[in-house]
Amino acid sequence: MEQNILTQIFTVKNILIYILAINVFTFLIMGYDKHEAKIGQWRVSEGFLFTLVLLRRWNTAV
């Protein structure tokens, strides 16, 4: 029963949606950070950016 639920959640479609979403989100946040750096405003914390990188790396290991 438990394995059946996991196979319903971790379908190829859901994994691809996750990969697409995290990559688009990371791209947008890094672009925003770059923009803020150019105009000398508040920056996105390095910890948050590294967390996004780890999330992106996790999906390439799947």
C-alpha cells in the first residue's frame, strides 16, 4: 500500500514538473539578485541561493 502511494507521487511527469519548476525559479531568483547587485540594492542571501543549488543538484541525481 505505502509503495503504491509513492509510485503514484513519484511519476515521471511529476519529477519533470519539479525539475522544470525548480530550475525556472532558481533562474528567476538569480536574475533578480544580479539586477539588485547592479543597482546597489538588497541582495538575496547566499544561504538561500546555495539551498536552491542543492535542490537543483538533487534532481539531477534522481
